[in-house]
Amino acid sequence: MRAVKKLTKQSFLYRYRFIIGYAILTFAFFFLLSFLPTIAPKGLTSGEMESAVKASEITPSFITEGKVINLPYLLVQKASIALFGLSLYSIKLPSIIFATFAALFIILLLNRWFKSDVAVIGSIFTTLSTAFLFLAGNGTPAITYIFWLALILWLGSKIVGNKNMHPLLVVSFVIAVALSLYTPHMAYVALSIAIAGLIHPHLRFSLKQVKTYQLAVNIAIAVLLMAPLVVSCILHHEQIAELLFVQNFNINTIIENVSTAFAPFFSFSMAYNSIYLAPLFGLATVALILIGALASVGKLFTSRNTVVSLLIIFAIIFSSLNQSIAISIIVPFAVLSSAGIESIIEKWHSLFPENPYAHFIGTMPVIIIVAMILISGLTHYINGYRYTPRVANNFNNDISYIKDNLETGSVLIVPSDNENYDFYKLLEKYNSITVMDELPDRNDLTVAYLGEPASDESLELQRIITSPKSRKSDRLYIYQKVSKDKSGENTDGSSNGPNEDAQPGT
């Protein structure tokens, strides 16, 4: 038996199993991020369009203009759009970047709290889950909740109890906390950290390890990074409410808000009018999380489980103020699912403590089950976002249709009451077209109406560009504007009747 164990440990796959596991994870993660946006959800939400508009409006005077909410994310998005133009990928690229680093910090965090074999499986399970991949491909600041929490927790785990911690760890921790304050409601996480630092003996011990000059430097860095936020909030008081509370808050709707925020996450019987596909967490995932929660009950007061409990409370309470915060529950769920995997593996290993074959046989089913959960989730994700009307209708791919079918100098007519009118106005800068809310008094123009046909008799229908959706599938009506003489005929001698040769586009 010892010879078998020795031979097993000397094999290539065993010696480099963790490197191979993380290499597979990295390849799969980037492949899915580059591939999925073209399949599902295949379009932009109103939130993504609004984020792109806010990013484009950031100027050097952002402090006095009161535009500091979600500033780190919006700066990256502004740079992405400036470099690559206004497109599906340039809008989503910042989320891909933040998600990549969030995945890295989740992997590092799980390696701090679990054995390497459990951490590898837990990392794959979390970062390749449909919930995480959706956030990575959604061009809004929602991914920053996962990013900041994962970064702060990992840095905190490196600092606590470390007698020889590097000063850069503390500086990085201070920078992460200071920049996270630009994200709404993350101030409560910083407040929790401050309170915990004062009352928890291990944290107080860690703080005592910081020298006086290092403390002064860290305070100076925090003040410098927070200065734009503080000044902007002084000049524009409404930002304080957005960062800490919510506009038009009603205490009577707290339970309803929490229910609405989490309903798509765990609904197994119906779809909701939401950007999240129900259920965002499958039944097998929920079962694994519950196993992890039960396994953690006996270790409730360990630092790991205390943090998990606080994060769940944070996600539940503050989702009543901002429903986007509900998605931050991915971080504690990553820990609990890993705890579930750890519990299953340990139970099996305890039955055959000295048998390497039994260890292998016991671990393989866990890997297979996790793989089946991921494949099943991805299948549900791709098909659900394409064929669930209540969810699919929250996405549109108009920006691609406009870029592919309108030539330079064309006019795009968008009703002024369209909630995304400002987003389409951005196309004037990046696509060399003119966006207006009414037909201009000019002849010989190519005119496209967004989402609805024109009623003007001077327009001759050329094409209809459609989307694959079953509802609201006619997206662009492309016309040619022609002048008429007094007899009612077009200047080219043709009548102004309907164009019988016009065929729908695809």
C-alpha cells in the first residue's frame, strides 16, 4: 500500500494537479467570457446603456459636477469606450476585467480557508457558475460588489494573525476599502470592518503590529483617495442618500424589496420580469450550499463563518435599499459551497483513511457532480436567456443592428420618450450617424426608425431589420426619403405607393 501511495505521489498528474486544475479553470473562464455574450443574453439591458451614458459624461470636472458614484468602474468603462468605440464588447469589457480579478481573489481567498483540493473544486464551481458569468458579462457596476468584497476579504485574511505582514498588504487593504466607498452602500462594510477592528482581539492584535509612521501613511492615502468623494458629497448632498440610503425609501416596503431582489435567484417554478434568469442558483447548488451551512454550524464562531454570516446579513438587509446588492451573496455562497464540498470529501475519506484508491474514487464523483451542475447551469443559461420572454425582453441588440445596417450619414429616429434616448445619441460620436427624435426637413436621406414604423408619406420603405425574439422582433425600419412634385409623384417619376419589393431583414 505504501508503494502504491509513493508511486501515486510521484506521478505527473498528482504532482501538478493543482496547476492543471487552475489552468483548466483559466482557459474555461476566458473562453466562456469571450463566447457567451454572442449567444446569451445577446444584447444590452437598460442598466448597461445607462452605465455607458454615465461613463461618457465623466469629465475632469467630475467632482464639482457630482459624478463620483461608482467612479472606479465608470472610469474603466469610459476608457474602454474611448479605445474601442461604442459596441457590445466595449461596454461589457470593464465587467470582464473586474470579474477576472474578482475570480482571482475568490480563488486566493478559498485557498486561505480550505485545503488546495477543495479550493480548486470550489473555485471552479464558483467562477464558472452562471451567476458569476452573467455578472462578468453585464456592463454595469454590479460586479464591483463581488470584486470589492473578495479583495477586502482576501487582504484581510492575509493581515489577521500575521506577525510578519508586509506593509504593502496594509496599504493595499486601505486602498481597497477607500475605493470601495465609491460604490453605494459599501460604506457599511467599511464601518463593520472598523467596529470589528475595535472589538475583536485578533484584529486589535493585528492593528498593534502597524507602526506609527505606517499608520500615518495609510491614513494619508485613505484621505487622498476619499477626498474627491467627500468634496463631491459636500457640493451635492443628494449623493449621500444614494451612497448610504435610497431615494424615496419606504420602511413599509422593506420585506417586499428583499423578496423582489432574491425572487429570481431561487425560483424553480416561474420566470420573473428581471435581468436574472430564474433560478440563478440551481437546486443542486442550493443543496451543496445547505450542506456547507450545516457543516459550518459547529464552527460558527470561527473567523471564516463569522465573515460568511455577516456577508449574508449584509446582502439581505441592504438589498431592501438597492436590489443590485443581492448579487453580492455570491461571495458567501462561494465559501459555503466549498465548505459543502469539503464536508462530503472528508466524510468519505474518514471511512477509508489509509486507502488512496478509496480517496480517488470518493473525490471523482464530487468532481463529476460539480461538472454536471456547471454544464446543466450553462445549458439553462443559454437557452433560458434566448427563450424566456419575460427575461429576454429586457435585452436588445439594437446597437449591433444599427452598426451593421446604417451607412455613414444616415438618420436614426428615436422617440424622445425612449428611456435610452441618451444612449442612442452617443452613436452620433462613434458611428457617424445622426440621431433625432423627429424627421428632419431634408430630402434624399436614408432614415431608420427604431422599434416602430414611420407614418410620413415621403418615406419609401427599403428594409425591415428583425431580431430572433418572438416579441418586438421588428427593430429597425429603414426608409429612403424622396422629394415629391406637385402632382404627388416622386421626383424620379415613380409613385409614392408602398414598396412591394421590400423584404424583412435578418
